[in-house]
Amino acid sequence: MSVGWIIALSVIGGLLLIGLIIVLCMTPLKLWFRAFVSSAHISMFRLIGMKLRKVDSQLIILNYITARKAGLKISVDELETHYMSGGNVENLVKALVAAFSANIDLTVQKAKAIDLAGRDVYEAVRNTVVPKIIETPEISAVAKDGIELIVKAKVTVVSNMLMQISGAGEDTIIARVGEGIVTTVGSTDSHKMILESPELISSTVLEKGLDRGTAYYISSLDIADIDVGRNIDAELNIAKAEAEKRIAQSKAEERKSMAIAAENEMKARVQEMRAEVIRAEAEVPKALAKALSSGKISVNDYYEMQNIQADTAMRNSLSKTEENKSERIAAQKKEAANTNAPIPKAPMQNSGFGGSSFTPQMNPLAARFASLAASQKKNNTDNK
């Protein structure tokens, strides 16, 4: 053998050795050996390809081994494709194994579609076997008698595998159950009927078929708690009465404002009239002076008018004095009646008539009359 052949064979052997070393370095031998002994054979080149594609080969191979051990007919390509699509490979395999064990008709494609739709496919399969209980929040409903009932229910549901992709979720179930509870309570004449027979709510809600278009079948509806709340009818009546009261108060304030405005207007008019009277009274002396200067009235007429005005003022003063005296006597009588004391007698005044002596200081009115009589008599004598 020539030296050239020896060199060529050495180079080829070295290249093969280097390639073998690279393959051994890039291949997870433990994972390959585990798949081999688990009757889930997979080639080293596929493992190298997974590594180059940045696929979690350990996750894919371990779940592939689980599926093959459970008797599922699923390929590595399907698992790798689901992983690269953003699916949960572990949940997918667990759901397929659970469905196969429970004899539930669930294909690989349908399970992958449910998982990629955002639902937990394993929980859906598990809820098919073990029913799920959904607790509703406190739901407020009002009966026809105006009493509020606060109801809390528990809904037992089973997964509907045919509607897992396009069916509504738990929120829709809770909303529909709440609607049914409000309708049932609102249609009763008295809240006591619901308290006596809570099963009225369950039977009415289940008859409505509230699980249509959802991802669940409603198997039962149980009332967990019923509390009596507020008297809504009374609160509404109180609110109505308060509103009417405020309206009446606003109208009364409006009328009061109008009355005050009218009163102020009348006061202004009174002041104007008083000003007119004062202005007219200011013209009287001028008219008197003019009449005296023109000879239409005499000085005696003027003084007689002054005497009449003085007499009128004196009579008004005396009448006020008599009124005050009467009020004082009445108060003394009342006080004496309360204290059982003797009632004081008013002093007798001399009127200046009936044979009694006339004293001007004692009766000014009588003195004034006497003076007027003497003046009139003197005038008559002068005229004669």
C-alpha cells in the first residue's frame, strides 16, 4: 500500500472521529437511551435537529414516552409542532392520557385546538369525570312586596367537550344563574315564599336551559344561603317623600321671596306717599299766609283754627291717659286676684261741673271750654 493511500485513510478516519465526537457532544445520550429502553425509539439525528431548532427536547421526549406507555398513538412531530405553536405539551399529553383512561372521545387534533384556544384542556377532561362546583357571588333580588333577598348559590357543572373551543366560560354561567335568580325572586308576590321554598329558584333556573352555548352542562343548582336585606319599597317611598318635601320647600321659598319683594315695594310706595304728604303740609303755611294777606280769612279765624287744633291734640292726649290708666287698673286687679290683696280704688277727680268748684288746673279741658265760651260771648257783645 502506498504512502498516499495511508494518508488518505488517516484523514478520513480523523474526520469520522471528529464527526462522531461532535454527534456525541450534541446528542443527549441519557435522553436517547431512556427513550430507547422505554420502547419509544427516536433517532439521534432527530434529537440533534431539535437542539438546532431550539426545541426543549427533554420536554418533548419525556411526554412522548408517557404517551407511548399509556398506549396513545401520537408522534414526536405532533408534539414538536404543538410546542412550536405555543401550546402546553405537558397538559396536552396529560389530557389525552386521562381521556383515554376514562374512555372519552378526544382526538389529538381536538385536544391541540382546545389547548391553543387558551383553555386548560387537562382541567376540561378532569371536569368531565369529576364535576366542578362554581360559587356565585351574593346576588341581590327584590320580591313584589319590596323586600330585598341576598342569595348565594352553588352551581355544579360538567365539561362539554364539544363546546370547549367556542363555548362560553364560567362568567357566563354565573351571569345567567344570577339573571334566573333575580327573575324568580322578582316574580314572587312575597319574599316569604322564597324563604319557605328555596327550591323554587333551582327548578326555575334549571328549566330555562341556561347552559346553552357554554362549555359546561349544568347538572344541579343548590341555594347555599338566603339573607333578608333592605326594604326597598320603603326606601323608595322615603326618597319620594323627601323629594316632594324639597320641591314644596323650594316653592315656599319662592313664594316667600315674592312676598318679601311685594312688601318692600309697598314700603317704598308708603314712603313716597309720606313724602307727598309732607310736601303738601309744607304748602299749608304758604297758603295761610297768602289767604291772610289777601283778606280771605281774618286773624280771628286763624286763631280759632289754632284753638281747634290744640283742643284736638289735648283730647287725644287725655284719651291716651285714660287708656293707660284703665290698663294699669286692670293689671292691679289681676295682681290683687293672684295675691288675694284688696283691690285699690281709683281716686275721684273733680270734673268742675255739678255744683263743684271750678279749678282750671284740675280740669284743663273744662277750662278751655270756659275760655272759648267767654271769647264767643265777648265777640257777640262787640258785634251788637
